[in-house]
Amino acid sequence: MELCPESKWEELCKSDTTCTFYQTPAWHKIAARHYGAESVSFIFQVEGETACLPLLRKRRFGAFRYFSPFGTYTALVCPRNLGPEALASIEKALGKINLQLTSSPFTQNPLCVGEKLSSKVQLIDLSALDPGNPMRDWDEGQRRRVRVAKREGVTVRSAETSADWECYFRLYQLSLARWGGKARVAYPHELFEDIRSTCAQNPNVVLWLAEHDGEPGAGFLTFYHNRHVIPWHGGADDRFFALGATQILFLTMIEDAKQRGYSVFDLTGSGGLTGVEAFKARFGTKTVEFDSSLNRVGLYGFLSKLNSIRQ
């Protein structure tokens, strides 16, 4: 399989309206540095159309392992709906490599290589949102928190300085402490500093902050691309829960996205945190299920399975 030139990769990401920020070179470069891996994007010429599949690649057990960065969407990027024979030919080529693929609920060209895995995310359909009553489908408790936030003078803005990002990281650390052992992963400070420094001029990356009396109490790191808005990462100080900081933050982001013409507000998965999943449901989300996949071959596959059994 050949690699896709970055310029072509960028072009495909723009022309495929189902593509999300997670499939762009900007995200993969950040992820590659975080994992100490290599960013690769395979190119496929099928049915007179060009498609690419962006992945990360890293050696383990003496063989390359290909995977989705941070478990985020890594579906095929192609502006046209491909036929079953074309998709089958791509799956056959990918069947030769060790691959952990988190697909996308939005892709028009789903791939399944090896073992099928079930994935689910929670979404808000912005195209169906009533601009005059954006909280119509929210739980009454969430709407009440917004009223409290407005009454108490909680404000929302985008981060502007490195100090804002430092405040956000402290909010994330407070969230980690609150989640305890339920959190599957803890991202280091270096990752957020990398995102800040490399995406400072990228309009598709916004860190939103809710604050009271000048003190940030909740935040969301949010990505924008094509039709999709994705608050990828959040953190909050529980002292601000009673002030409705998180709720007014969500409302502001949703209203902004609706006004700017985005059609999907994607709250993604919840990393196995049932409390987080229930919290998202109170904003009137709908759950969408889709298939991801895992393919393990050769000696790497054998050792990986053995290692999984031992764990």
C-alpha cells in the first residue's frame, strides 16, 4: 500500500463532508508526537476515485501496529460513496496488517477488518434544533442550571493566552481526581501544550472557558471541521457545578455552532464512564452505534492475544 501525499490528504478532508477534525493531518501530527509514533495515510485508487485512510504506526513485538489516535474516528476519507467491491478490495489490503480501527458514525464508506467491535457516541442534531428554544430537549435540571448561571453572572469565552490553557489543565486535573480509578487514561500537560502551540492560529481548534468573577470553572477543548463540532475534552471544578458553569458552556457552544451552520454537535463516547454518559443524555442527545474493528496477524497477533489473556 502506498502513502498519500499530505496535500492530497488535506484536499480529501475538505471534499469529503463526512470527514471530521480527527481525520486531518493536523490532528495526526499531534497524536504522532504524543505516542512517539509515525503518521501514515494510505492512498487507494478505486472506481476512478481517490481515497485515503489516515493512521498512526508504531513498532511493537518487532512488527508495525497501525491504530487510530486516541481512539478517535479514523474512517476512510473519500468524497464519494464507494461500491461494495471497492470497499472489499480496501479491506483485503488492510487485512494484511495489524490494525486497530475506530471507525466513524458519519462515514459513507465504513470498513471492517478482522474482528468487529461495537462503538457508540452521543450526538445532538443541530439541523433539527429550534433556534428559538435550543434547550427544548434538555432535562429540566440542566435548564435550571443555565438560569442559575445567567443569574449569577457566569460568562463564557474562548481562551486567548497560555495562562488560560494552564487554568484549563488544572480543571482537568481536578476532574481526574474526581473520577479516580474510573478514568481509563490521563493525558499529560505536554499534550495540551502541543495542541495550544501548534493550533494557536487554527480556527478549527477552540478552547472554551466558563468563568465566574474572573475565575475559570469549566472548559471544553473543541474541534471544528466541515459539518461537525466535537468537544473532545473537558474539565471542571466541582465548586462551579451549583453555578451551572458546565451547562451554560454547553449552551453557548451549541448556539455558536448552530449559528455558524454546523449540523452535528458530537459529544462522542464517554470512555466507559457511565456517569459521564448519563450526564450527556440530559442534554437531549441521541445515541448512535457503529462498528469498529481489530485485526491482528502473524507473530504480533499471537503475542498480542497472549498478552491480553495474561492481563
